[in-house]
Amino acid sequence: MNNKTKSMCKVAKCAFDHRMSQDFITGLQLFNVFGMFWLMNFVSAFSQMVLAITFASWYWTFQKKDVPFFSLTKSVYKTLRYHLGTVAYGSLIIAICNFVRAILEWAETKLKKYDNAFTRAVFTCMRCFFWLLNKFLRFVNRNAYIMCAMYGKNFCTSAKQAFDLLLRNVLRVVVVDKVTDFIFFVGKIIITGATITAFYFEFYEPLEPVKQFAFVDKPPVLNYKWLPMIVVAVGSWVISSTFFHVYSIAVDTLFLCFLEDSERNDGSSDRPYFMSQRLMNILGTRNVQSLSLH
């Protein structure tokens, strides 16, 4: 360092320039919150699109044994190559709804000091409205992704086609939806109950046949035995819900494909059904080719 540089450093000092306004900082925080909602819904929508393409490609393969290998990997590629805009647009709609709901929750906490019957009624109605809107939008989005997986059209066109198709078969939709929801709920209950039971007899009351396989020599002494069991129950419920989510996408995709197949095909040689043989047996239908073979 030369003398000139030293002399310049001696007079160097820090000076306050300006400060960001609080409104600007608040806007950045709101932008971060909205981005978080959009990213979360984008990841969820991306997985739904990949699964929908996978199951739809299986259904619309006439000979099921001809289903190509690495179907899931190819579905990821198709989503990245052709459907990212659809995924982004659909997730943006849900993100906006979630963002508005979060703002309402924040405003309700800020207005606690003005608590009265009128404000409670207003916020209750708005909370209920946006909860129902969120459920409806998620329903529309999922079926739009499925229809997009079948035909490759944009989000709005796919959503309209899916909604019209479901509206024409509303009784079937209600029955399938309620039955599958009940089956999935019972499955989650069974898995959670079995996990809690196994945890209890493993760590608290080991049975004689399983003592030799126990992870601990003697049961631990705990003041609150119920707390670890609650943690295990919540964890098993969350994990089972994640796995059943895949089955839920499969049911919705195959059901929508079945409705489309039933409306545009009649089992003739020109328009054969694409549904599996087992499903045709359940519905009592046949393709002309199948009848001729018999």
C-alpha cells in the first residue's frame, strides 16, 4: 500500500444514504408469501400432472401388455416439455386463493380489538366462502390436468371439457367419489391403528413371540406414554395419506378416462372400448372383436 492510498483511507468514512420504506419491505414480504404458496401448489400440480399422464397412457393403450417401459419417466419428460404452462397457470389460481385466505386470517387477528357480532359474521362468511372456493378450484384443477393428460390441450379448454363430462355423469361422479373416499379413509384408519398397536407392543408391552426381535431390552420408563403414541399416529396418518394420494389420482384419472371412453366409443370394430377386460366384465360390455373370438 503506497502513501497516497494510506492518506485516502484515513479520511474514508461511512455515511447514511437512505432507508427503505416500511411499505416497500411489507410488499417484499407479501411477495415472498405469495411465491411460497405458488411454489407449493406448483410442486403439487406437477406431481398430479405426471401421475395423470402415466395412468392415462396405460388406459388408452389398447393392448395393456404394450404399455411402454419407464412410463413414469416419460411422463415427467412430457410434463416438462409440453405442460409446464398448464401446471403453472393452474397452481397460480390456487395460490391466489390461498393468498387471499391468508390475508383474511391476518386481518381477522388485527381486528380482534374491534370484535363484535357483525365482524365475526363477516369473517365467518368470507372464510367459509374461500374454503369452498378452494375446494372447488382444486377439484376443477385436478380434472383439468387429467383431461390435459389425455388430449394435451390448454388449461381452460381442458377444465371446460372435464367439467362438462363430469356434469353429464354427475350420479356416477357422486357414487365413485363417496365410495373411494370411504375406502381410503378406512385404509388410513387401519394403517394408523396397526402402526400404533405395533409400536405399543414393541416398546411398552412386548409379547413373548416378539421379545427376541425387540429393539430394546426392556420397555422404557416414561411419564407420558401417550405422547410418543400420538407422534407415531400423526406420522403414520401423514405418510399413509401421501401414499393414498397416488391411488386417489389413479382413481380419478381412470374414472375420467372411462367416462370419455364410454361416450366416444361403443364397442364396435370402428370404435372399440379401451377399458380393460376386467372393467368390461363388470359393466357387462364387450368389444366386437372379443365377441368374434368367442
